[in-house]
Amino acid sequence: MSSVSDPSRKTSCYVWVEMADGRAKLRGAPEWRSTPALNDTQVSTLLGAWSWDGTTLTGEVDTFGFFNLYCYEKDGVVALSPSLLELVANGCDTTRDERALAVFHRLGIFVNDDTPLKHVRTLPPGGKLHWQNGVLSITGGADIPKARSITRNDAVEGMIDLFRASMKRTLASWDGALYLPLSGGRDSRHILLEMLHQSRAPEACVTFHHNGAHMNAEALSARAVCERKGVRHDVLGYARPRLADATRALTMTSLCADEHAQMMPLHDYFIGRDGAAFDGLAGDILTNPDNDADRFFKLSEKGNFTAIARAMMEGHGRVISQGHWGQGAGPLYSPGWDEDVVDYVGHAIAEYADAPDPYQNFWLYHRTRREINFVPQAILSQADTVFCPYLDEDFARFCLSLPYDVTKDQKLHDDAIARAYPDVADIPFQEGFKTVPSQSGGLGHKMRSLGDVQRISRMMWPNGQLDAMKSFLRPPKQLNRGSGDVYRLHDACLDGLDATRARALLDFATQLEAARSDVLISDAI
């Protein structure tokens, strides 16, 4: 792998098929697969793939649909790509999906199979695509689990045993180097401890933070585990180019996520580094509901799914807003859509009404599948492959079938880790460590950031560069700085989007990546 990467290395491909004069014509790659084929088909990686045999196009995604494979269909054309911008660059219709965007502005995610564009969708969970002679069919969808009868003790034992089996299959499938992004939470710690239990240490664990020379609580928790177990630990703590990272993340996530800019150090860490990575995708939502779960479970029992949707919308608005504003991005970028969003999202949640925990299932198949999935799909895309052991079918279906009274105390994963690995049970998760105030990046970092503001403003707003620069440099009025920047950039990317603009955005992201700093590791053991 080269030391300077191409951010589209795994996403620049596409296939485009259309009928012309009664015959199917092909542009792009006739075959593509997102991850190398492994000996054990049950090993959990995110899969997107297609194949063209001269008359028939087939495509597929993994069982839970966590790989976002974008499908364009209009006027006899069908096209597939892991990049929405690549589809646009090759000529797809760019009519906006205004409702989907209104949801994104209010929840920070796209739900169902929606994207910013009306004629582009992702394949559904377990999606299978078949196109022949101009006729397209797509099948798939989420399976709704039934609650099992189980004791709390058996639930803990089941989690330990099924995750152990998932990791055993994964480790047996790969004999190369392995790297583990390690946070201060449960999911990645469980992966590390099980790797060591099975006598397979990673080449390194890696933790990012934006706290200068002083490690934050997450990095301190990860360091404590690595020190105890004698594992190499690389910490990425240098100040980052905020706008450049946000721009790169938006293109890598196909304008479908408002997060991940903060994780760009991990992406850069894997550039030029041979080996596979692990990601704890879905471990949190499969094993512990969040702090809203009890309130939402009670609303689910009453069938009041629109109330859940409204509460989610209000909660997201508070998180991304300045204190005096609190309304989020909706009124700024898609005013007048509040009730439509509540109704649409409420219906999406209601699809899981018969699940043991409807909110958990909705969150898994919509936020985790449609936004958090971009960590293995995009952020870690420079790794040779990315293993997601929590998406092992046996483990995931077991967790989804657990009754709510077993999971509601948010301690199920804690109990499983403590029981399986008692020698580290005394090391707190990140909540048990203290973060000191973040450190400034210094004058050099500020000057580089100012340069980023200038060139990104010139790219995104060629006719209003000065006004754009002022808006980035002055304190935000309504949204928090990071969130405000992301939504402003997202809106600019969609403004006037066409094939030329899409190619320019992809090329610009490549330029930003080539200009990245090679100095990443601020501390290591």
C-alpha cells in the first residue's frame, strides 16, 4: 500500500447498466466486492457486492444490511456503487429527497433506505438485487425477533459463549496482522480481552482523542487495560484540521452522516499500514439500551411511536444546538417539516412493534446501520478488511431476542466482561477516569486551520468565499461549532450538485487527504 492513499480506493467503483436499442449496455466494473472472500462465510464483515454476466446484474449486501450499497434507478437505468457521489459523477439524477433531508436535519441520520437523492436508495438488510431486460427487483428487509424466555444469568453466559465463538471464527479466518481501535467503552475492550483469551494479541491498539498532550478519560481507560495486558498502545492526540476532516468525512460517508469527522485520525493511521482491523459496531445497542430506552419502551407498550420520534428529534436538537437555540438544524435547513418527520419516523419505529424492544431494533437498523456503520465502511477503509464480531448472526440474533427486563439496567455487557475476564474487572471504563481541559494546538496549528478555512470556502462557495470564511471564523449563533460546520458543509455539497460538482468534491477530498499530516502518534507504549 502506498504511503499516500486514495480515499476512493474502495469506493470509486461503480456499475451502470441501461437498455439501448433493445440491448443492455454496461459501464463501469462488471464485478466488485467490498471485502475479500474468507474461508468461513460466517465471519462478520460488511459485505457489498455485484456481478454482471452479460445479461443479468445481481447485487447483495450483508444479512443486517450494514454495508451501504447505493442503488440508482430511473428511466431504464440501474447503477450501483459504494459511493453516492460516484453515482452522481457518472450521471445520476440529483433531484433531492426533501423528506429524507428533513429527517437528517432533525435526527442526524437517514432512515429506512433513504439518501439525500430521490432516485438513490441503499439496499435493505439482506438485500438482493436482480436486473434483467430492464426489469429490476430488490428483496430483503429486517427480521423482527421474538422474545425468548431466559434468566439474567443465562443471558450473561450466552453473551460470553456466543461472542467467544464469533471471535474464534474470525481469528481463524485471518493469519495476518490485526489492529484494534480501542476506546474506553465496553465493545472494543471485550474484543481485546477475547483476542488475548484466544492467544492472539493485536499488533497494536489505537485510541484517538483531541486533547493535546494530556490523554482524555477514554484514552486513559484504554491505556490502563493495555498496560495491564502488555499490549502496544498508540494514542493519536495531536490537534486536527477540523474543517478538512469534516469535508473528508462527508465525502467518505456519501453525504449520509453528520458524524465521523472526529475519527479521521483513525483513517489516517491505517494509511500505508498492512493488516486487518476490528470494529465494535453494534455492540452497544445489542447489549445495553441507552438512557432513553425505559421511557421509549413504555411509549412502545402504548403504541405511541410518534411520541418516541418527537422525543428523538427534540433530543438531537438539544445536543447539536447552542443553549439558547435548542431547535437543531431543522428550522435552518428544512423549515416546516417537523410534523411530517415525526409521522414518517413514527411509522418507521412502528415496524418493530412486535420486537422485544422496538426502540432498540429501530436504532440498530436505522442509526447503527445507516450512520455508525461508516466507521468500518469508510473510516477504517484503508485496512485490508474490517471484522465486526458483534454482527455475527448467532450473537446478534441472541441479543435482539433478549426480553427488555434482562437488558434494561444497562449492565448486561459489564457483567459479561467482568465474569469472562475477572483479572481486569477492577479497571474502570472511561466513566471512571477524569478528562483535563483540552490543550491548544499552538500557533502553527491555527495558521494551518486558517489555510483550511480559506481553501474549503473557495471550493464550497466559489462566489461567496469571503462570507463563508467569516461564518466559519466567527462564533456560532445557533448550532455548536462542530455541528454547525457539518450542516453548513453538507448543504453546500448538495447546492448545485451535478456530475461536475460531484467529481470536483471527490477530487478535493483526495487533495485534502494527500495534504494530511503524517504526524499522528502522540504517545505510545
